[in-house]
Amino acid sequence: MDATTSGASSVQYHNIAEQTIASLVPPPVTHQRQQRHCFGNATPGEFPLSANPSIVLHFLTGCNLDPQDLAKLEATCSFFRQPAHFAPDYELSLAELAALDMCQKRAIFKPMTIEQREDLKQRCGGSWKLVLRFLLAGEACSRREKSQAIAGPGHSIAVTSKGAVYSFGSNSSGQLGHGTTDEESRPRVIRALQGIRIIHAAAGAGRTMLISDAGLVYAFGKDSFGEAEYGAQGNKLVTTPQIVESLKDIFVVQAAIGNFFTAVLSREGMIYTFSWGNESKLGHQTEPTDLEPRPLLGALENIPVIQIAAGYCYLLALACQPGGMSVYSVGCGLGGKLGHGTRTDEKQPRLIEQFRTLNLQPVVVAAGAWHAAVVGKDGRVCTWGWGRYGCLGHGNEDCESVPKVVEALSNVKAVHVATGDYTTFVVSDDGDVYSFGCGESSSLGHNTAAADEQGNRHTNVLSPELVTSLKQVNERVVQISLTNSIYWNAHTFALTDSDKLYAFGAGDKGQLGVELVANQTERANPERVDIDLS
């Protein structure tokens, strides 16, 4: 097998003689009944497939078995543990070769050199199965290579599955990327990116960051990576996408914009941060206006990260270790949002131990302004941090300084979670959506025409409630995105598996991408955004 090839035909057949099926089967033994071992544990060639391991390799790769299945095959059958004697590494087992071949199909793996691939292998734990798990997990939680919708602070970004980018909403800093500072109430494609495929987007107050399939980062809007929410920084405006020169030597796959800082994640699972480094708040000492990325070292220096999430002055990292997934946090600990049982700051990444106690394997992490959430592999949801307005879903407004399972969702298998400013959304495996927390600006999707006894149409929700307005669109929701800023009214996007986009919440700047009637500033019920994301 050629290590540089990829795609469905990447597995080659080696030395398969032209012979009939009958000739492959050993003749029956009449004098003594033998026990036949599956795949020839006793004698090579005893089972037809073991005589032609390339067939098995083709089968393993073609079926796209996940890393856990490949590991089980190795654990239960010695045939899969023995050297397969195939290129590119004759010492690799069939299971390892199958994992390597599936890695070569991944977009971010293809351009890597042999040395870079080997470095990634060692960083992941010394196995191609672990590399495959790392790549697949990153694709799943970040929707890499798929359509995305980002509900930013006052403006919105939508990425099609083919990598085109639409933007709309507030544009006072040029954050829409159209070369102007004019507000846009309808989705408009960013023409300056023609010919460039974007795989990820991040939106902050007055700025946008886009990442291409070549690992390049494009930024526009305020030119600061630091105090983007307010203050004198970022006075220079960039109104069209510009490559971030300081990141050109890093193959970036994800970006997260928090308050006072920005973080990016490399293809190899390394985190780099900009700004907010005075007093070593992110493990390094820098000026607030610093435009150079600094690696986030400490506990995560040699641990690959698959997803990052930024909130108000803190960062969460979902790490992929040989023993399983884990979550690390760093930054401001107010409200207990770092998850360590205290409210103290952490200047170096620190493992959140509670998930081991809960026997929960994190697969998706979300950082709200003041609270955080995780989805486990078993579908459980955990929340922690400042519980104001019921955003933790525990039926009260109490703070939780360690992750706590949302018991009200015990009958729901979650696959996705999104957090904002005191607001949380959960998506189940069957496409249902639940929300809880602050009901301002109709961003929860529960509002009705009738007001409550106090005349309030924006009721807070303390426990998870099914968003029936999304249920009525008869579409299976796969992603929720909502505004994560304490300075902007929130709006929400729901993306379906058929690439249809629905919007609700605040729309005063055109950020919903749908038309509002006179004097209307928000939409209580989801409305289809006229944009083709397929």
C-alpha cells in the first residue's frame, strides 16, 4: 500500500493468485475431526481469508471500522496482531494498516509529510488506531468538512459543505468581510474568498476568523486578538479577509474567540493563544496587544487536543489520550466555570477530574460566557459554572463548581450541546432540541404570543424543555449555535441534516438573515433562512 495515496481505492491487492474458491479451501479430513480456528489462529492458511490477508485489509478499510472495533479485533484474534508484510510498513499488523489507510482519507492528514505523520502518531500514543480516533473525533465535534452556522455577537457566519462563506448582520467594524462597513440583513457570499475552501469559522464582537482546508487563517473586522468587546484596542478595521501572517507556519484547524484573547488549534492538537497574557493568565507573559501566537504549554504540551471552546476569560480543551477523552480548563475561575471545585483562577491547563468520578467519557465541550457543558459518549449531559437564570438545567439558579449530570435529561441521549450567555441548548440523537436558561430576546425558542401573569414574554427556563417550535419544522436538527457574549442580545441558529438553516431570537442588526416586520427586533419562532448550505 502506498502511504501517499488515499481514497476508496487506496488499498492495493498484493500477490493474489488467480485460483478458484474451491482451491482455497483445504480438503476435508476424514480420519480426524479438526477444530477450525477463525482466521487461522493455529496454522496460516487454514481459513481462506488468512491465505489472502489483502482481502481482509480491503474489507477492514472498505467498511470504515472505527478504532475501537479495530482494537477489539486485535485483542480477540492473533491474526490481526501479526505483521501483515505490506507496504508502507511491513511490520504493521492488518488492524494498524487499516487504520493508517483510513487516516490517509482524512483531509487534514493527506498533506502531511512522512515525518509529520510519525510525529502525530507518537503524540497520539504510538498507534495509527489512536491517530484515527483523534482525527475522527475532531471532525465530529467541529463539523469539519460539513456545513456550519455561527451566531456571533450581532453578526452571523454560514459555511457551506463546499466551503463557501456567507455573512450578514452588524458590520460596523467590517466583520462581514465584504469590503464595506454596511449592515447586511440578508446572507451575502464573501466574494474575496472565491477559490478558497473554508472548513471552520469563529465569530467574536466586531471580528471574524475563517480557516481554510490548507490550514490558513483569515481574519477581518477589528485587528486585535485581545479586548474585542470594548476598549481602544482594535481601532484599525480590516474589511476583507486577510491571512494572519503570524499563523502561516501553523496548520490550523479550529479557532475560538473569547473575551480578551483568541485561541487556535493546530492539526497536531497543539493550542496557541493570542493576547491576555499579562500576569501569565494563559501560561505566558505577553502584552494585551500582542499579535504573535504563543503555545499553551503545561499539562497539554504533549497531549493532543481535538476541540477548544472559549468563554468569558477562560478556555476549555477536549483532549484525546490513549486512555480516553478528557477536559482541561485554564483562565478565570469566577462562578466555578473551570470545573475544579473552586472559584480560583488557573494560569496553566488543569485536568477536570470530576468526569472520572462520573465515569463519563466527554465527546463534545461547550464554553458559555459564565458556564460550561459537556456531552458524554453515553449521551449524558453535564453542566457547571454560574447557574443564573437556570442555565445549568438543574431546576435552580445555583452555581456548580464541578460538572454535574443534568438529571432532567436522563431519558435523552444527547449528541451535541451549545452554550451562550446564561443559555444552553442540547440536541438529541433523534434530532430533538432542548433548551434552558435566560429567555431574553426569544433566543430559547419557547416564547408564545401570550404573556405570563407578570406580562413577561421572555420567561427563564430552569429545567430542560423540548423546543416544540423546532419540532414543528419536521427536520432533524444536527447543530445549534447561539450568541456567546454578555454585551449583545442573543440569537440562535438550528441547522438540520438536510442543510436547512432556521433562525430565531434577536434580529435588530439583521443577524437572523430573515426579514422582520416594521418595529420588530426579534423572532420568537424559527424561520427558514434563504441560503443553500449543501
